Amino acid sequence: MNKKIVIVFLVCLIVFVSLCIFLSKKNIPYDGIKSGSIPNYKNPPVPEGFSKVETESASWNEKDGIIDGWNNGLVIEDSDGNQFVWVPCSVEENNEVVLYSRYYDYGKFNNTIPVREDKIYHGSKESNIYYLEDDPINEDIKNNIVKYGGFYIGRYETGKRDEKTCIKQNVDLYNNITQSEAIAISKELEKSDSVKSYLMTSYCYDTTIKWMNNSDNNFFNNESKKNTYVDTEAVLNNINEITGSASEYDINNINNLFGNAVEWTTEKYNIKENKIYYVGRRGVGTKGSINSIREKMNLMDYSINQKYAMPEDYSGKNYGFRVVLVIMDI
């Protein structure tokens, strides 16, 4: 064989092998598969500095590459004991997991409709009244979902112990803060090469609620469950101030996402020119003085449950927040 031909062949072979190695390491868009035929949401990543937490409802036991409790609320915690729950989801339609989206319900929760536009008009477009999700963190979370098959959200509302921010049960609720303060505090909670933390988005809230309802079809309608039902007397008197209350009613290890405090999100509400409102979220049952809650809390009903739109400088005793994680490249 001609020596030049051999050299050319070897060069081509080296280039081909190098290209294969490069492509194998490159972050190729998620196609629903983590390895072999196993979807990545069934074997979620555990970021560096975090450890797995076994719970009654969700086990980290693995069989054939699949984690037993992948769809039941897997829990991780950092070195300080702050806990987060895995929410499996997809940015594309998928029969096994919930779609990462905002949702309409028109008063009938089990007939929810995903709405993926970042601007949603409250009424006609001519009114120019709308909800807007334009925080860049939402794209970061979407990219995480593409790569890993879900996201982590705080197991509990954010709390304080000895003036230190934490996500733990039975600590003082971190309240009396504006929406921008909630973002700043969320960002400071987890800062490392493996993760960053941020305030929950409207997509995160709706997706998590939808996922919880898929696991328990009575979630929205069963008012005896304190994860979903808001005691109107407690709301109007600002009584609830402890995280992790009524944990026996948790669904998928998520505590009080529907109840206790109104939780700030990154969502905006445009109703007046040159006036920014931000949206807090909490569920409302059907018992008690709901009309007076609406009147006193400026209640906006549009998506999976109720939205509370407040001015950017508003802070209240009954307003708290919840943190989500963005996983860096691992």
C-alpha cells in the first residue's frame, strides 16, 4: 500500500475518533434518554455538596438505573440541612411526567390546560392587563429540565433560625419582605460551583402543583388537607408563621405550597402604567369568607389557583417565599 495513502487514512481515522469523543462529551439537547432506554428524570442528579434523604414516600434505592421514588418526591439536602424535592417534568409533551408550564383551570382543577406563553392577558388584549414571566432564571430552569429531566424546589417555605436563612421544618417563616428582597435572599442561600438558588418562578409553582395533583386527585378539592386549604380566619389574622406545619398532609414531600403563607414568585402583573406589581401564590379553599379574602388581599384568579398581585414595595407578615435550584454543569 502506498505510504501516502496509509498516512492519509490514519489522519482521517484520528480526526473521526476525535470527533466522536468530542460529540460524546458535548451537551447535546435532551432527547428524553439519560443512558440506554432510561429517561433522565427517573435517575435525577445529586449536586456536589448535597446528600440523598430517605423518606417514607420516596426512596433513593436504584434498580436497573431507575430510582424507586423518582416520581414520589425524592429529597436532597445540603451540608446545612436545607432540603429540596425533585420535581420530574419535561419541556415537551410526555405521557410520564408533567409539562413544565403555567396552567389554566377555569375553576375545574382536573381539567387544567397548559399555557406556555410568557405573557398571559387577563381579559382582552385591548385592556393591556397581563401576567408576565420574563425573569431570565426561567430559561436557566428550562435548560436544566432539558438536560436533567426536572428541577429541585424547596421542601418547605423559606424560614429563619437565629437570623440564618434555612429550608427546614418548624422554624420561623421568613416573611415581611418585598419580592425583590425575596430574590436577593434566595440567591444567597446556595452559592457554589454545583448549584445556584433563586426565587420560584410562576412556571415552577404551576408545574409543581400540577404534579402534586397528578399524584393525588383530591389534592385541590379536599379542603381537609392543610397543604391545600387555607383557614380564612388564620389568613385574615396573619396567624400562620411556622414552616412545615401539618406535614402529615404533604404530597410528594412538598409542604404547604398551597397553604400557610402567600409565596412570592418572579411573575409580574401589569395593571397600571409605570406601576410594577409582583405575584404571590397560595391556594384558596371554598369554605369561609373567601370574598373578604379577595377584597382584603387583592386576589386575582387566573391560573391553577389564586394569584395575589402586590406593588413592588409591598411586604407583609403573611408573605413568604420558596427557593428553587439551578444545577450547574456536573
